[in-house]
Amino acid sequence: MNTRFTKLSILAAAAMMLAGCAASADAATKPVNLASGSPASEVRLGYFANVTHAPALVGLQEGILQKDLGSTKLTTQIFNAGPAAVEALTAGAIDAAFLGPNPAINSFIQSDGRSLRIVAGAAIGGAALVVRDGITKASDLKGKTLATPQLGNTQDVALRTWLKQQGYTTDISGGGDVTITPTDNAQTLTLFQQGRIDGAWVPEPWVSRLVQDGGHVLVDEATLWKDGAFPTTVLAVSADFLAKHPQTVKALVQGDVDAIAWIQDNRTDAATAIDARLKADTGKGLPDAVLARALQHVTFSADPHAETFQELVDHGLAAGT
């Protein structure tokens, strides 16, 4: 068996065991027989057009995911942030998604483990609070307006948690000492360029794009975690889909592992592949300097860093999301 997949099987099994977050979800802790069921005729995969989703971008661009899925047809859908992807996943509109950990964990807890499973990691790091000139410290943020990708998404929770630690109040309606406006990433860039927001807590490449447009990093999220390691992107699958088609989920995880290995083995070509997929998905690529900077701040790993999940839960509770 592929060594990388053997390691991932162990990690995925650990990630599935979120009993500490939802002790009543007995079904969530039952091992899955990967030899049971049958391969799906189709798997519908969600992901974001972000550098933090490079395993999905490269896996699609280089045909890695489809190769590992074999005869199973792969169709895709692009999302802006995790809560929307989770909504599609739980509604049965998609079967799997690359997304931030907070919305996935929230869904798992709220459904008593019946909605989804986190089966692998994808990216670590690559998120930060970027602000305009004149803001140099936390005390400068009172009365300011900041954006996040979506209410309750991983960066939204991170911003609200950090602001609370700085003594600020926020609420999910945009009130409090600092106004938080959940906004589509592309629109956030436009609003920042127009001076209509003071900053944003976003993932790459949006961090680097805001920096390119005159912003500067006030908080690199990596500085808030032990050894700088925190999951930005994980791979989650519908619990029903996993139960019916564990072989297909195994193949999808293998595709994630192989895409990450390809990125690590082809550093120069990886940037080209990522940019090509972004152009295909959004009609626009990234400036070379932006892409290079973004890739310097993200690590790609199939380890979901499940040891951080309880802290992420605590952050979500403290943030009110």
C-alpha cells in the first residue's frame, strides 16, 4: 500500500473520532469498513478559489483527483467560504468539500455527528489580519470596520476571538466596538481599495492581494498557535456518502495526498498549475509576486491537526458563532 496513504488512514481515523466534541454521537466513532459498499458513479466536490485550497486546485488541474477516483465521475462547485459549503454538503447538493475546519466542526456538533466527517487535512497557515496605513496596533481598531469571508467561517471566528482577547466587543449583527462585515473575498478587495473598510482577516491569496494594494499585516494567525500550526483547510465528506461509498472516499483522500505530494515535488510547476486553475475558475490569474508571497505563507499537509479542534470549538463558542 502507498506509504503516504497508510499514514493518512491513521490521521483520517483520528479526525473522524470527534467524540470529545459530540459524545452523544455514537455513530461518529464507529470505524468505517473501507471494503464495504460500492464505488460511487459520481462524486460532487466543493472547494474555494484560494491558494489555501491548492491541493484541490492542483488535483483538478493536473488530473490527479480524477485519476485516483478511477471510473467515478468528478464534478465540482466553487464556494467563497465554509458555511455555504457545509450548507450544500448537508443539503445533499455536494458529497465532499475542501473547507475551513470551524464550519465543519460546527456542523458535526450540531448534528450529533450525523452530517459529515473530516477525513484529511489540506493546508496549514496562510491567514492574517491585513489593515490600512495608520493602524499599527490593536488599540487603533476601535470604531473601525473589518471584513471576513462569511459569518462563522474559520477566519471570521479567528478575528472575533482575537478581538475579544484585545478587550473589544463584537456581535454577529455588526455591532460592538469593532464592526465586522462578512463579505465575499473579491468584494473585500474592492472595498479595501476604495477605502470603505479598514482591513480584513482573510486566507491566501487575499492576504497578499491586500498587502499588494497598500495594506500591511497586523496579525499573522500563525503567531497565535503553538509552532504556528493551525488547519486552514480540511477535507470533509457527507456522513451518508461515506457510509454508502467508503471506497470512493478512500480514493478521494488518496487524491488529496497525491496532490499534496505533487506540490511538494514540483515547487516551480505548482505555482503555474495553481494559477492556471484560478484562471479557469474565475477568469483571472494572480500576479506572480502575489502568488509567490502567498505560497510562502501556506504549508500543505494531509494532517488535519485534529489536536486543535477542541480549541477551535472553544473559539467559536467565545465568538458567539
